[in-house]
Amino acid sequence: MKAGFLEKLIKRVGRIEPGEVQGFLIRLMQEKGFLERVFEALQEGVVITDANGIITYLNKATADIFALRRSASVGEPAGRVFSGIDWDMLAGHNKVVSRDLEVFYPANRYLNIYLAPIDDAGLILGRVMIIRDVTRHRRVEAEKIESETLNVLTLLAAGVAHEIGNPLNSLNIHLQLAERKLAKAPPKLREELRGILAVSRGEIKRLDSIVKNFLAAIRPTTPNLESHHLNRLLQDSLRVLEPEVADRSIEVVLELHSSLPAMTIDGDQVKQAFYNLIRNACQGIGTGGVLRIRTDMDEDNVFVRFIDNGGGISPQDMANLFKPYFTTKATGSGLGLLIVRRIMREHGGEIELESEPGIGTTVTCYFPRLDRRMRLLQAKGDESKEEVIDV
């Protein structure tokens, strides 16, 4: 509303002729309509409440961000509509407050909320909340931290392979020598020591597996690219896990697209990724559940989707799934998903997770139909030019 219009109206209210009232009301509606059109054009969310926290207006961007129906939200307390925000605490400051917020529905995104009182000479008439989507900024920061972490881990990888791998090989050789000498020992002593040697071999094997998983998760590799069919690789991975699937009484339902194109990929790496995801799904299900594996494609990607009806993953754990050594399992290494994501990114693809506690988890692997491991960035000052390089 134009500055001073209300003040002029208030000063003249005692001298307004009845015929002028309609004109003033029309002018007020026009001014209000203009402001609403401005708010509707904004990509940021705008919420206005009265002094008691009752919503008097929210724009379309707000409704889209929080999946709200405006007609059902206007007239309701803001604390009820935005249940994840402690409205009373924020509004109780009676000053400008800026806080970050994570939203999981209808899409996982990070928001910054800016709440300011509408003050008239110390009297709080209401409040306005501005909502900005800062997801891109947060993800850039997270990727930067992740990159720096992996760089540090990569530098440690060579040392780990040398300092742990070589002694393990030496121990394994000495155990073999001990077994040979044990053959000449008395039967009673041979029986006692055989159990000790078996435990030692098992622990060496376990340590060797930990080292290999660590290196596989962080060490850059060069994929051995050949033509493969994803459906066949999936079936090979399932065949390896058949005993575990059967032991857990899990029903595996395959919904495989019959006309998927052959993909230029590293078959062994992709099978490793599928193996990890199928095993994760089985562990998430427990016993007696269903794992649905679906392959399909669109114009840009061929994708493989793993859908289980296990216990799901909490929103708090979802944010940590790709951190090294984070696991929700009692015996997990916390490197499985990290390995899968590295494999997918080395193929120019990506992995996407969706989960709802008590309902289940869906993991989707996207394989680009064209090679997208390289991208030409736009020249400075020319934001319109950015193209994908097909190599």
C-alpha cells in the first residue's frame, strides 16, 4: 500500500462524505490486490499473522513448500499449521528471528525462516514470516565437506593398506607354517591348537575384509567399461544372496523391463553395488517380508529400484546414511552405501533414497543412457550456455 494513504484516510475520516466511502473502499481493495499479486509472484514463502498468531495470509510459494491448502490454513493458528516450528517460542521474542529448518514432506529440503513483528509504536499488530529455500546452498556445503573428508581418507588409504595389509599377510603365512608343524604334534595338543588357529584365521580374514571395504569405499578407481545388461547383473547378484534370502523367508519379486538397452558399465562394480543394496534391504526387512526389484527407463536414464517393506529409516538417520562408518545395524561397517554411491558416480549416475519408518525403504539407482561423466560449464557472464558432453 502506498506510503501515507492510510494516514491521510484516518485524518479525513471525520470529514468523509457518504458518497466518498465507496471510492475509498475500492482504493483500499485495489492496493490490497496489488500487494497480494506481488506476494504471489515471489518464490519465497510469505506468511502474515495477527497479534495472536492466527494466519491472515499465506502466498502460493508457502503452500507449495509445505503442501498446504490455503483455504484450510487461513484463520488457523500458525503453531498448528506449521507444527514443526515452535511458533510460541519464536514469536515470544518480539524481535526479528532467523532460524534454519529441515522439511521432509512433500520434498526433503532446507529452509531459512525469517520472522519479524509488525510493530506500531511498541504495539505488536501481527507478524510476517519469510521462508527461503536454502537447500542448494546446504547441499553445496555438504558436498564440499564430504569431498574434503574423502580426500583425507584417500591419503590415509595407502598407509592403511601398507601398515595393516602387509602384517596380515605375514600372519597368514605364519599360521600356515604353524599348521604344518602342528601335524607332528601329539593328537591332544593338535586338537587344542587347531581351534585356536581357526579363530586366528577367522580374525585375520575379518580384518582383511575391513581393509578391503575401506579401500573400496574411498579409493578412486577406473571402471572397466564393457557392454552389459542390467537385468542379468541383477540376477547374478541375487544368485549369490539366495541362501540369505531363503534363510530369512523373504519373497523377491522381479519386475524387469524386457527391452532395456545394453549399458556400457563395469559389470563387477555394478554387481557389487546391487549386492550391497539387496543385502541392506534383506537386513532391513528382517524375516518374512517382500523385496520388489524393478527396472525401467525414461528418455534420460535406465533405473533400478529396490523397494522393501522393512522397518524404514528415521529422518534423523537419513541425513547420516552416506557418512563413513555410520550404520543403523549392530554388525554393519557403515561403508556399503558409500561404496554404492562411489560406483554410481563413477558411471555418471546417482543413487536416491526414500524411506518412511514403519513402511519401508526405496533405493533407486539411475544410470544415464548417455555418458555424462563430463560437463562443460558456462562461460563467465553467459549463464545460458551449459551443455552435456557425450563422450
